[in-house]
Amino acid sequence: MVENIKSQMRKGILEYCILEIIHQEEVYATDILGKLKAANLIVVEGTLYPLLTRMKNAGMLNYRWQESMAGPPRKYFCITDEGAALLQELEKEWDAISNSVNTINKAALPA
Amino acid sequence: MKQTVNINLGGIVFHIDNDAYATLETYINKINRNLQSDSKDEIMQDIEARIAELFQQHLQYSKMEVVNLRMVNDIMLQLGSPEAIGAESEDEAMDSQDSSHSDDAQEVEAEEISSSPANEKQTAKKLYRDVDHQVIAGVCAGLGERIGLDATLIRIIFVLLVVLQGAGLLAYLVLWIIMPAADSAARRLEMRGIDPSAENIQKEVERTQEERNANPNKGHRSTAGNLMFGCLITFGILLGLPLLFVIFILVTVFGSVAFAGASVMGSLLNLPLATGLSFGSLCAICSVLVILIPLIVLIIWLVNRKMGKAFWITAIVLWMLSLIGATSSMYKTFTSFSDNHEQWEQIKNTIEQLSENEEAMDAFEQAMQSWGEQMNTIMEENAYADGVTDDAAEEVTESATDDVTDDANMVISASDNETTTE
């Protein structure tokens, strides 16, 4: 139950953060993994791939193949207009949510 | 010393230890099975590319040339369990299904539902005998599965039908014959309305294996079931023969009535008998079809739910046509009967006798035929038509005389007398 709530909370935020990362620069999956891990947002890597494909299918992302020095070509993701619009909405929503949580937390504080 | 194999992962060749290869293969297959997405192949490709990348890093770091089991285990930890990866893709299926609901509460609800049996998409259920849960032959269990009612309830209904009027017995036997047994994993899935894809079949096989291991007696008849099974088989044989006989009699009787009707109709319409006969039998066929078509459609629908538009249109059009045919033939017959009250009285008498014995039936036939003859003579409109119908009517009498008894002859002469006095 506790884990379920936690993962529910993280899920929405994860997509928001992935959009944010891709919005900043064109990246391939491993770059995204690095940033998410650094931010402690993802535990296991495997879950990112279905998520990216879903976001791509939903029209938020696009990708192109790019040659790599280290091995086979890599999929580089970029944000679509639709994705950018969604990102703006998510940013607003995030502000609203953190405001709400802060308000309640402050209300709970003594004095 | 260890044997190694070569694998191509994401376009790169790796040497990998045999044990490591086995583990990796199971892992990849498990992910593949857990993924619930139309873009499954794409996701698998991405994941394989990532595994390849990690292998490269590990090999570079350890300055080794062969991928070993430890590396594979590390990578599995890093990527996460196939279930976790599958769970992420499950949401995708859920999203596309519930994209219409923006309500948060509904989304949570949908997620809870979809989290239990992952990829068992519901398709139309098919009717099979559920031999895994049979008491006698699995008819009730199969029907219950198809309709969505508890099998016990259906069994109670059947037992009541048997006790009350015996129809349940016949229905059970007929259903037993027409319902195929769900004797393979694919059929069991179809029975429960689950898409029989390769993965679902594999799961189903595993599940039944477990179920059978857990209680090896399940799926076989109980002693009571065995007893009823034997009774039904015996009853089926005992019932089957008389049933065939009854059907034979019915067809014969119906055919004779239609034949007699045809000769009447032929003479009424002042047609040569050849045409009258085909018209009359058409009417008979129509009235049979009116009953038969819905029955056939019902049975086909129960057995296999997937039927095209063409099937329905054909069935409906055929049914309407036969309904029109039957109605018009009945209308014609009865209006012509009521034209002549005395004749009508006589026919009514004969019909009453008809219910008493079969001999009277033959008499009725004869009476109808001679009545038709008489009608024709009365009309006397067309000398040519008269000749033809009379000749034909003689033929009819000849063909039907075989079974004629003394009683019948008496009726004929009586009717002859009546009509001539007229």
C-alpha cells in the first residue's frame, strides 16, 4: 500500500522530468537514465524504455538515429510542439501542487 | 573451462558463457512476455541495445573478452525485474483504453483492475464443453462460462427441467452433441473469452498443469457423475431411435398434407397439377423454414458467436420470404375453404378423426384430393385445365392408394356422395 502510493506519486513526476530533460537538449536513453539516477528519480533502468515508447507514441516526443563512436547508432529524443505545450501545463500544475502541499504543511506547523 | 556462445545483441557480437547465456535468454524472454504494448518489438530493441551497451562497458572495465554470469546478474539488477518493466508498459494499454476518462478516481480504479490479469484481453466467448469442470460432460459448466452464470445454477435449472417435463434431458443430449469439448489450451482460452495468443496459451498450459498437479482428481467425474453419465448414454440410445422414428413419421405426415394441399390448391387456382404441386410444396417448405431458420440461427449463434453481416441478412431475408410464403398459402387455403361451408364441415370432421388414428389421416388425404377434383369440375371454366387436373388427380390417387384402408374408402365414397348431391 505504502509502496503503491509512493510509486503513484513518482509516476506522474517522472514523465514531467523526462520531458524537462529532453526539452533542455537532445538526448539518448542512457543520458536520460544518468540524469534521472543523479536526481534519485529512477531505481531500475528497464522501466524507462516502455515509458519513452509510450510518450513517443502519444506524440510528446520524437527521435532520430545518430551514429555513435562507441557502437551502433543511438536513438536521440527531442520534444515535439505537443510535448512542449504539455510541459508548460505540467510546470504550472507542479507549481500548483507544491503550493498546495506547502500551504497544508505550513498550516500544520505550530504558531 | 567453460563453453561459450556467440550472440548478436543490438547489432554487436558478444562471446558469452553458456550459463550466462541461458540466464540472459530467460530474462529477455520474460521481459518480452511481460510487455503489454503494441510497440513491444521497439521496446525490446531499446532494451537489448541498452544491455549491449552495458556489456561493452563491463568488458572494457574488466578487460575481459567474454561476458560471464556475474555480469549478466549485475545487469539484471540494474535493469530491474521483468514484472516491473511490464508494469510500466501496462499503463500504456490502460492509457489508450481509458483516455476518454479524465477523472482521477476512474483512472485509479482502472489501474487497480488492470493490475491483476495483465494481458488477458477479453474477446467474445465461445461455447465449449468445460471438460475440466464437468459433472457429466461439461455442458452446464460450458454454458455457465458462456453466459456468465454459475455452473451450479445452470445445473439446478437442468435438473428442474428434467424433473418437471423431461425437456432438460433432451436439451442436454442435443447440447452434448453440438458443443465441442474445450480439450486444448487454445479452446479453453476461447471459452473464457481470452485471446489465444502464443503467450496466453503458454500461461494457460502452465496454469492447468499446476491445477492438475494440485488436485489430480479434479476434472474427472465423481461417482455420481459417472452414474449419470451412464444413464444419459443409455437414455440417449433409447431415445435416439424412437426420435428418429418420430421424425420420419412427422416428415411423412407433413409431406402428405402438403401434397394433398397442393392438389387442392392446384385445382382451385385452375392450374395444371405440375405447377400446383410445386406451389404447394413451396408453401410447405416455407412453413417449415419459418420455424427452422430461427432454430438454426440460434444453434449457430450458441456454438460460434462470430458471424458476419452477410449471415444475418441472408437469414433474415430467407425468414421473411418463407414467412410471406407460408402466410399467403395459409390465407389462400382458408379463404377457399370457407367458401364452401359443407366441405369445410366435412374437413373439420376428418381433422378430428385425424387425431385419433393414422388411417383417418389417409382418409383425410383422399377426401382432400377428391374435393379438389370436385371443385375443379364445379368450376368448369376451362375444358383444357379440367382435363389436365383430372389426369393428375388420378395419378395422386394412385400413388396414395397403397395405405388406404376400408375406413378411408368409406370416407371417400361419403364425400363423393355429398359433393355430387350438391
